[in-house]
Amino acid sequence: MQLRKDPITRSWVITGDDPVGHVHEDRICPFCPDSPTQPQVISSQAPVGGWPWSARAVVHPNPVFRVEGEASRRGEGLYDQMRTVGAHEILIENPNHNRQLWDATDSEIEQFLLLAAGRIQDLKQDQRFKYVTIYKNFGSAAGQDFNHPTSELTATTFVPRRILYELRAGKDYFLQKERCVFCDILDQEERQAVRIIENRGDYVALCPYAPRVPYETWIMQRSHEAFFEKGVTARNSGVRDLAALVRRTLKRIRTLSDAFHLVLHTAPNTLHRSEVLGYWKTITDDYHWHIEVMPVLPGKAKSYTYKEVYFTPVSPESAAERLRETPPE
Ligand SMILES: [Zn+2]
Ligand SMILES: [Zn+2]
Ligand SMILES: [Zn+2]
């Protein structure tokens, strides 16, 4: 497998004739604390409530990216390619096989969020990695791989396309107005209060003005912060509020959809500046981390996958109203 760059959109794709098959669990779950086949553990969070650990990062049993070696970026005429160097980890959200994020306690989710922040900070020490993210695919329609409550982490030698769009847009807006576009969006949304779902402490859940799928939801921090990993590990970050908001938001979405994608958008690795990407000086001011949740509704997922012009037959105003009406207990 190798990474190839689309010269038009500048996005990297993984391709080759050795596709990574989906890993399916055997009868014995490899991620349960008492599993006889323990995965290689990278990092564990302190126990909460009688379990040996609360959340932990393990090596992905069938990784898309491999941690050894150099990316070996090279040209092929006008094209660019590189090896699939990176990190690919499973973040076990909870030791309990049957406790997904929306059923977990806030202190359990807090440990998971702190684990995620710690892994991102750790991997950003590696100068090969330009971007580290966390995502979760839940439900068969979203490509869920494991029954155990897990998210995945990837560290890549490139910045994904959607993040590049956001970084460029954030920078352009800042150059014009000397303000963060995400902070401005949040200010206006809180004033209008039509697309806000809920807020908890410093964190807000809302339906974005121009959604890509019905019930698309963002979770944002009110205080400006480009880096998720700095935001949640800061003193007085109120990470417990974020945990509660993640739990309650997923619970709301689950009343409308069996499947969803969740992805963390945070600033790229600025510890080691890339000549190729040309990081700008204002990134800590013009970018703002957030979580995006994209529900997968039956029959509506296809328009997102193939057309690239998003058609969303539920307005974000109705979506927020509907999501507000389905409060978690
Ligand atoms: Zn399990
Ligand atoms: Zn901001
Ligand atoms: Zn985003």
C-alpha cells in the first residue's frame, strides 16, 4: 500500500492492491480486560470503579499505517507518493464490553478524553507526524470494526484534506478580521440560539449552519483553543463537562440514527514545522479544535459518499430543535 496525492485537490489517498480487510472479532473479544489474547498496550489510564484500568491505547491489530521507517516522499513525474508510515492505535474507551460512551459515567469518559489528549501529545513529539486525530465509526452502516467500545487514532505524515480546508479558511478569515472564525461562529450561534443543542460549562453542542448530513453536530469549546490536547489538559478545563456533553449528544443522536462517524479536528503538529506545508504564525489564534459527529441515516449516506455536493433534507434549525426535544435522561 502507498499514499498518493491527488494533484488537483491536493488530498492524499491510500491505495494499492493489498487492501486492508476489516478485522472482525472472534468469539473472544481481544479488548476486554480478561481476554486471553491481550493486545500490545501503549498507555493506560488509572482505574475508575473496580476495573484494572479505565481507558487504554493499544496497537491496532491490523494497522493501515506502520510506525517504522521514513515516509520517503518522492515524485513520479507530476505526481507525489510516499510510504504508509504513521501510527494506528485503538483507544479502548471503557473496560466494560457493553458500555459505549453514551452509557458510561462522566468520570469514565473523562479518562478516555485524557487518554486521547495524552496520545496526541506523545505522538506529536515524533517529527515525522504532521497530524494526529481520533475518530469513531459506530454501527455497521458507518463501518464499525469491533464490538468493544473503541475509537481509533491515526498519526499521519500529511494533513487530511478537510483539515487543510479548515486551516486555510481559518487563516484567511484571521488575516481579514484578526479574529477566529470558529469563535465568531460560536458567538453568533449562541446569540441566535436556533441551532444550539445544549451547553455544559465551557462546551457547546450545535448543528452547523451548512450541514453535510442530517443532524450533523459539532461540539466546540467556548474558550479559544487551537489544540484539543491543550484544551482538555489545561487546569480548570472542565473536561468533565466535555465528557457529559459528549455522552448526552451521542445519546440524542442515537435516538435518530443507529450509526455515526465522530471525528476530532485539532491543530496539526506545530512542534516540528513543515517546509512543505508552510505553517503560519497565526495558527494558535486562527484555528479552534472541535468534534464533528456525522450521523448515518439509512438511504441518505450515499449522497455524502459519491456526489460531493451535500444535499441535506433536514435543515440544521429543525435538526437542533429535534435533538433538543430528545433529552438524555
Ligand atoms: Zn470486549
Ligand atoms: Zn476560536
Ligand atoms: Zn472540522
